[in-house]
Amino acid sequence: MDSDWAGLPQHLLDSVVDRLVAQLDFARFSIVCMSWHSVAKHNQSHRAKLLGRDQPPMLMISTDQEGFQSETKMICMSRSKSKFSN
């Protein structure tokens, strides 16, 4: 049985967004599908007001050297882990 993640009711998605603390988790939520991205975008300003400046810093480093594949590295300082994307 396939799951219809895009078809979840907006009130459930709003509830999920309200419980996300780390900015990285919010970013991950927003890329699940177009409907989730829309909910994230709709809640972005409200979320910023609730969380204020209490977010852990994130560092984004991009490498773009000739002859090599470019890579973007995101480091969430609260988790001391890095996330890679191409």
C-alpha cells in the first residue's frame, strides 16, 4: 500500500511544523513534496516569530573547484554533524 504523503490534511502538517525546532529539520520537511513545501512557506514567518533568535547556527560551505564535482556542506552546530548535498 502506497502512502499519500502529499495528501495529508493541512492541519496535521501545521501541527508537525509547530513541533520542529531545528532549522535543518524544517528544511527537510519543506523538501518532502510540493504540498509540504507550501505549508512550510506559509508557516515560515509565524515560525520565525515563535522561535526568535534561539536557533542554533548553521554553516553552509560550497566547494566549486574546476575539474571536481561541486558539493555543498551544511553543518548544524547544535548537532555537530554535517550534511552533504550535490
